[in-house]
Amino acid sequence: MEIARAAAALFVRRGLRATRAEDIAQAAGIAPRTFYRYFASKEEAVAPLYAAGAELCIQAVREAPPGLSVPEALRHAVEHTLSPGVGVSAASWEWVRTLIRLADASPALGKVWAEVCRTSEGALAATLAERLSPVDPDGPVDPDGPAGADDSADRADHADSAEGDVARSPAIPPHLRLTAAVAGAAIRVAVESWATTTSPPTGPDGPATLALQNLTALENYAWPAPHSPSDS
């Protein structure tokens, strides 16, 4: 993250083209070889900063009160992370504006931004799956008890099979992946739209307000609902 901050500061001050990976390394107080141990290019160096904002929003969704519906949890997250002074300072939002503009102008940096957004969608889908998963009133099954005894042979057959491990890993349902993509796009477009303006990060044209408007425009989307015991 220290390298990412050094890269962002140079990009904002000098511009992307005028900044070399060696300049970033020097600003971060590290050797160029250390820089390349973490990042393959100067553009990739700001990926942690791009990701940090998304991680704050996803964490806010995860920590939203359990009684909230999916759209309510998303609005809660927006209000708690996209408003300056809550998740990110007003000064940092100006950095965000410049970095988003640079991503729009540079294919290499745009690829980094797009990859961070794609990865964040997957993380949001997993978080929604956690929030919406049914709770077993009887608690977890003891794998060593009678209920797990019949599966012991199958577990032994696949103990050395990586493919078997992948097959048994929980998959995110397609509708939750779509929901995360829809919600992520609503927030991403709001931040990108704000970045093209000179509006302050607060007020009616700020990223939080724009994101809430985008989520409101999706009122007719079939948001998934939590499972209830009767659904089992």
C-alpha cells in the first residue's frame, strides 16, 4: 500500500507518462527490484488503492444490520463509504477523481481498474451469499458423528484429488453473481460519472448521491431475498 500511495502521488503530480517505475520505487524508498517483486508495471502499482475503496464498500455490506434487505444493505454501504469523512477523506476523493480519469485515458491503467472491479464483483457476490444463506437451526453437523459417517469413504476417495476439492467447494449461484454485477455497476458508474466532473465529493452531485440514485433506478430489479426456515 505504501508503494501504491507513492505511485498515486506521482501520477497525480507528474502524470502517468512522465512517471517511471524507478521513480515510484525511489519515492517509496525501495529498490527497483523490490518494486517489481510486487508489481509487473507502474500501472499495476495503484491497484491496491483501487481495491481499497471496493473493499470498504464490501465490508460495509457484510457488516450491515442483518435485518436489512439486499438493496437496503447496499444503500447502507454506499452511505457509509462513499461520503467523504466517513470512509474516505475529501482530499483522498480528489486523488480518486484523478486516478479514475487516468484509467479512462490510459488503456493499461484502464485494464487494472477493470480487473479490480471484476474481482470486487466476485467478492461482493460471496458477501451476499453469506448474508442470504439459510441458518441451520440444528447447528453444524459433526463430521465424525453418525451423520458424517456415510460420507467418510467418499472423502477418502477424493483426499488426494485437487479436482475433487474444487468440485466440493461452494459455488456462488448465478443470480447472486448477476446481482453483484448489477450493484457493482451501479456504484462504479456513479464514481466514474462523478470523476468526469469538477463537482465536490459531497452534495447532490457527489459519488454517494449518484450511487444512491443508480440503486433507486434499479427498484424493479429482482433482488434476492434471505432464506427463511420455511424455505428449507
